[in-house]
Amino acid sequence: MTMNSSKSTISKKHLIAIAVVLALGVGAGAFILQSGGKPKATAAEGDGHGHGGGHTEAKGHGDGEHHGKGSEKGHDHDKGHADGEHHEKSEAKGPHGGTVFKEGDFSLEALLSEDGGEPRLRVWLSDKGKPLPLNAATVTATVTRPTDEKQKLAFAPEKDSLVSREIVSEPHVFDIEIIAQTANEPFMFVMSKEEGKIELTDAQIKAASVSVDTASAANIKTSLLLPGEIRLNEDRTSHVVPRLAGVVESVSANLGQVVKKGQVLAAIASPTASEQRSELQTAQKRLVLAKTTYEREKKLWEQKVSAEQDYLQAKQALSEAEVAVANANQKLSALGLATSSVSGMNRIELRAPFDGVVIEKHLSLGEAVKEDAAVFTISDLSQVWAEINVPAKDLPSVRIGEKVTIKATAFDASATGTVAFVGALIGEQTRTAKARVVLDNPKGAWRPGLFVNVEVVSEETAALVTISADAVQNVGEKPVVFLKVDGGFIAQPVKLGRSDGKRIEVLSGLKAGMPYASTGSFVVKSELGKGSAEHTH
């Protein structure tokens, strides 16, 4: 009984051990089937595409595996595939920190480095994990940017690597097609860089009110912006003076009043006015007497009653009397006096010389005024002058007859006018010349003394590529435009040309038809510093 019991116990232990072995075998088989026979350790040591170091048929793997994809077919059918199929996008890192690309036993490590102070592409070559001589292959590369701009790279040996002779300028968002030509066959790899890309979805762009426009051709107006000041139209401004000394008897015009031509402004009592009118009246009476005497002497002389000498003396007296009357009239006219005044011989009436506004008044009732005192200033404000200070270097662009745009600095108002005068002299202190624009002022908004900016358009020419002025931002003290790419924007350096304040000419960096951030570009700039950009130095 004891022996049988012992035998029965031993049998159970054996059965348990066999069950454990079977369970481990099934688990290992399942793991091998799931991993496809590619252990992680082996793959990491292999070519970066899931091919282990002991994969003897690597030269014949499928084309799908050249793009980082697994293959369920055998590897013997891929010998001699086309060169164009050797496209690799590997993230495997090499011993120098670069990206490793492999094709069979051949491998290439590429790194965008700034060891020399400027970004250049470095390349290391190896075969079966061992470094190759730098002359083992001829390496060339082509950089293709989102702007469709292409840059060819040639390489020269430097220490243990091949270094591009050309600088790979920023932004580092591009694809680099690298071709390595060995003695036996060519290899092609593609390296993508998205350094500094600002990732924004279309929904985020819309929410941030960032508008995307397209670079296009446009006419650019080259203009000057010069400082100026509104002044009175001196051709339509008059200082009213009495011309005779006297005392103010009445004032009918007030400061700021709109007056019409010939309207009485004030009345002055002047003894000199009385004397001038008296002189005229005396001359007129003498003329009447001289005419009567002349007619009588003429008749007597014709009748042979009086001598011819009496007739000639009467004729001479008549001529002198006529001259005296004419002279008296001219004096009154020069003094602005009427030949008679209902208010008195001594009354002077000051009248407006033209339609205008009383802008100055320097007399009051009962005040004694001198003959040359400017008692009123009348100006026609329906037209004013915009006086411009033109630096000597800008004088060739400011020409008589040129149309200009005038903008007020104190409020939002603008108008157009024509350059009517350009001074021939340059100020010794200011080193500027005066130019003048005649400006219509029907509503009186352009008040003398108002500071303005005068925009002078010197020329208008066509530009092949232009962008909105709002699109330009400065990054690192250089102008950039945020170019729209898939998934966001990149800061594209540009060289700018002429500008008219609304559109800016792009000399290089953008092509017509390319999308960019216009209104709201500052929002994209604010996101620039938040991006995580890898930059190897």
C-alpha cells in the first residue's frame, strides 16, 4: 500500500512538471509568432527597419521595407530594384548624433551641424557598421524648401566626415534628398526637417483671426512723407488799413465774422479826408468857371470882338481846371475815399476787399488810429496753403503740378492737392526748401496752424511679388513672413523692396501664389517662441 501510494505521488509530480514545460513552450511560440521573429534587441542593432544583424538575406528585402514598412513576403525577389525606390525616412540616431539611413550593409549618417559657425550638412559613411573611407562614395544632396526653392549641395572631406560646401540657411524646414554613388550602385535617402515650424490647425488659425492671403503682383507707389503746416492763402489775405489817420466812429464787423466784398467794416472821422474832398469840390467849381469863360472868349474871338490871346488864355485855364479835378479824384481814389459821404466830409468807410473771414481786429470805438495801422485782417479760407518742408535730397521728387495727399495729424482727415510752388532757396539752418500746395477748404476743416503730413507720390511701378504690409514681422532684427505650410506656418526670411504703406514688394524669399499670414501675423509670431525646435550646434 505504501509503495503504490509512493508511485502514485511520483506520477503526479511528473505530470505537473510536464504541464509547466508545455505551458512555457506554448507561451514562447505565441511570442515568436507575434513578433514575426524580430527581437527588439536585434532590430535596434540592425538597420533601423526591423532587420536584425543576423538577417543574411537583407540585400534582397522588399521595397516596402525601404519605406519603413514591414513585408510579409520573402526577401529574394528584391534584388536589383530601381534606384528611385531607395527612399529612407529613419529616425535612428548614429554615433555622431545624426540620422542613420541604411540600405543593406551600406549606411549613411547625416547631421545638420553648426560646428563651423554656420549650418552645413555633415555625412558619415559605413559598411557593415565599419567606417568607410571618405572617397568610397560620391555624395550630393538637393534641399527642397516649402517655397519650391531648390539648393544643390556638394561635399568636401573634413576630418572623418564629408561637409557641404554650401551653407544651409534657415528656416530649417525642408526635405534633403541625399545621393551616395558608390563604385557598385547608387543609394538615395530623404531627410526631412521641420525645425521651428509653428504648428496650428485650421481651426486654431480661424479662432485667432489670422487671415491667409496669397502673394501677388501689384502696382507699388513710391512716395515721400513730408511734414507740413496749414497756412493762410497769402494771395487771398488782406490787411485793411485806414490810409488816413483819424478816430473810430463805428465798428460793424466782429472777429470771425464772414464778410462780403464791399461790406463796411468800420467808419473813421479824419480831417485829412475832409481836406481831400474839399479840394475836389474846389477844383470842380473852378472847372465850371473855366468852361464858362472859355466858351465866352471863344465866341468873342470868333466874332472878332476880343483878341486871340484872351481866347488862348481861357483855353489854357480850362485845361488846368480839368487837370486839377482829375488830380483831386485820383487822390481820393488812392485813399479809398468816395467823392462824397452822406455822413460827412470827414468820414472814411473801411470796406472788405473780397469775400472772406475777419481773422484779426485791432480797433475799437473811439480809438485813434494811424494811417498805416492794420486794423482788420481778412482772409478767404475757401482755399488754404499746405506749406511743406522739403529736405534737399528729396527736392528732385517734389515737382510743380505733382498731386499729393495731405493727412491731418490731430484727427482723421485727408485731402488731395497740387504742388503750386517749390522754393529755389534752401534754409541755412534747416537745410530744407519750402514747397506749397493749394488746398480747397470748402468746409473750413483745414485751419491755419494745423500740422499735417504730406504724401508725395514720386513714381508708380509694377512689382511681381507683393504682400500686405501687415504680414511683415521682425524676428531677430530681420524681416520675415509667416509662410503657410501643412499643419501651420514657418518664419520665411524675405528681402523687401518698395512700399506704399499698404503693399510691400518682396524681392526674394517668396513667389507669387504662395499663401502667407497677413492680418493677425503678430499672433503667429507670439506662437513662434512656444514651439519646441531642435537645433544642433
